[in-house]
Amino acid sequence: MAVPRFWREIPNRYNLIGTKCGNCNTVFFPPRSVCPKCRRMGKLEPYKLRGRGKIVSYCTVHVPADGFEDAVPYVLAIVELEEGPRITAQITDCNPDSVKIGDEVEVTFRQIREESQDGLIYYGYKFKPVSNPPSEG
């Protein structure tokens, strides 16, 4: 099996898969084996998150970690998903100066880094501003 196909066939590589407690209905990300809210074991089931939420806090990074020098400035944010979990992620596809608390965002899967010797590309989740908010009605 080719390497790109191998990575695509792992469901949680290109989806936000958390868990939902069958006892208290709380949703968690990343997945858990014990519910931190009601302390139940064995009642947690995989749960695919929609990947939409709002920015609750953020910062703009001007001095990057090793390997991210070409990306500065970039925004790291805490995103509260519609289902409840909060995720720390990079905000992409926007001007860093335009990001603000309360902005609606949606998940997107992008290249995180590449190992130059092997040419292996690592992908992960980031968030981008919602371009067309759902209409009410």
C-alpha cells in the first residue's frame, strides 16, 4: 500500500474524532477511555465532531518554534467547538491582524511539516474563518 493511501485510510487523521459519554452525553476531544465528568468507564463511544466553533482566546506568534520560521506571523487560538470541547490550533487562511475573539471558524486539514530526507508530509488540523456562515431560517 502506498504511503499517502495508508495515511488517508486512518479515519482520525482527516477527521476530528473524539468520544461521547453514553452516561452523561458529554463530548471530549481528544478521545478518552474514562469520562472525566461522571467517571464512568466503558460507556465512551467514538464521536465525529463537526469541526465548527468560535475563538475564545488567541495570540499571534512572532517568534516561532523550530521548523515554523517560514510561517510567522501566525495565530494560535483556543477554539470552542459547537459540541463543547476546546482545542488549541493554528488559525489559517486569514490576516493575523483580523482575528478576534468570537470569530466563527471551521476545521481544515493542512500540511504541518515535511521531512526532507524521506519526503514524508505530516498533515494535521488547523482552523480557518467560516467563509459562508449557515443561514438561519
